[in-house]
Amino acid sequence: MAGNLRDAIDKFPIARWLEGQAKTRDGGTANLVMDCPVCGGRRKLWVHRERKHGQCFKCAEGGAGGAVWDGKAGLIKLIELIERCDKRQAIDRIFELSGVPDYGYTPREIPEAVLPKGRIPLQEVHPLQPGRKMLADRGCEHLVGASYAVVEGRFRYRVIMPIQWFGELLGFDAKAWLPAMKPKSLFPEWQEGGAIHTTAAWDHSEDFCVITESVLDAETLGVNAVGILGAVLRDAQLSRLLDLRGQGVRRLVWMLDGDAFTKAANAILRKTGRFENYVAVLTRDEDPNDLGRQECWNRVKTAVPVRDEFDLVKLQFSRPC
């Protein structure tokens, strides 16, 4: 899976990298030992070969610890300290030496065998065809090459867009292009219940992910966003969401319209407490793909932290109508 930071860290040649950066010695079967680049403690920094994290036994007792790193560091922070670089450069180094090719992933095509009858590749229809125009109007023309217009059967008058989890095809979203059609989305019977859509572009130098309601919402933001395919985070989806920590995600920014936010509020604290949670405020009538990319990112920048139930209740009552 291209772009998985967890895979890149797992494959990172920690011993070879350290040998090229500083004088080290074998601290036993599990650890390499070196001088600490922060406090200067001789042979005080121990780096675990498999876990790829380090601890300085001088900094941890006080010394120069606390303000810089508190004496402990994962691989990204270790590279920052030893190579004297920033976080983005450290992550570039991990991908470079691990052999994992890039940050994002290449979307996979939906197999012919599971596509419904009456579908037409969206790139073959006229630009003003309602389904294709819907994507263009919402700033999601980049989805045209992987999507289909359906003109008959159960998915008639809908655009089929693949649902992918970091390059793994999980299903598709059949989005209605006629405003009056209900429901807005239909999904195939073979789609698994824990499906979540991730944007193909993923910047691992950032530690956040924006949670939206749909494929189109996520793709409106374009990077580091997921669509939970409905207004409620289901239990079957939770394990995937927690797996985002392996992608370096520490903060979740919830960007849901008013009704969806009310339904998801319980999940924000009770299910995702391992993350720092924030809410990008939308009114009941606002939707990410109606706001457009620039305004969505403006809302992300001003997202409100939610630390406890009091913050959540306060936010629910203060949300604009």
C-alpha cells in the first residue's frame, strides 16, 4: 500500500541510518546506544531497533528535557533531532530510505464484474451531462476518470464513484444527480459495513484528518479528508478510523452539517477519545461541497476544540442556525 506512513516506519533501516549519522554501539539485542543530540549525555540515548523509538536516560531525569522532547521520541522526532531538520524533511527521509514510494495512493478502478448495467464512463459523456456537471460544479472533476453515469436499473440517474481506503477498493457511492431523488446515496450489496473513503492525496507531514459525511465532501477538501458515508460513525467503521493513527493522525476535525453533527456528537467523545477532537462549525444549511474548497479550509483553520461533554454541549447550543 503506497503512502502508508506506518509501513514506511516499519521498513525504515534504523541501524543503517544511525551508523551514517552518529557513532553508535550495540546496547544488546534490542537497542542501539549513542550520545544524546539534545543534552549531550554520553551513551545516554537508547534506540530500539524494532519499535524505532528512543529514550535519553539523562534528559528523562531533567537535564535539557521537557521543552524540546521530554527525553523520549518516535522515529520522526529522532530524525528531526539527529539530522537537525523539520518534520516535513524527517518524513521525506523515512519514505526515501524505507522504499515506500510516495505519500498518496493511486485510486483503483471498480472491476467490470461488480459494476451495474447501464453505466457509461463519465469521461465519455458530454461535459454538461448532469452527473458530470455535478462533479464539475463541486470542484471534483478529478473524479471523472474513475466514475460512471448510470442510466438504467437500481442506480439510474446516479454517478458511481469508488470508495477507497488508502488504495484498497471497498465499494462505491452511487450519488443522485437529480436534487429531488432520495436517498442521496446508494451503495452496492457487496460493500462492507466498515467502509470509509479517504482522499488519494495524503500529506503525512500533517497530523490531522478532516471527517466529512460523503465521498464528494471529502474530495472537496482534496487532501487528508475522509467520508464516513452517512451522518453516523458506525461501530464497524471505528477500527478503520483508529487505524489513522498509523498514518500519523493525532487530530480529528469533524466537518458535518447541522443534522449530521447532532447524530455524530456521541461518537466524537465516546468513540474517538484517542485523538484530539475539533469541530469545524457549519450551519444546518451548509454542506462542505456547497461551500467549496477554500471556504472549507477556512473553517478547518478555525475549528473549535472539543475536550469534554461540556465543550460539546456548549458548541451544540452556540452553532449558528
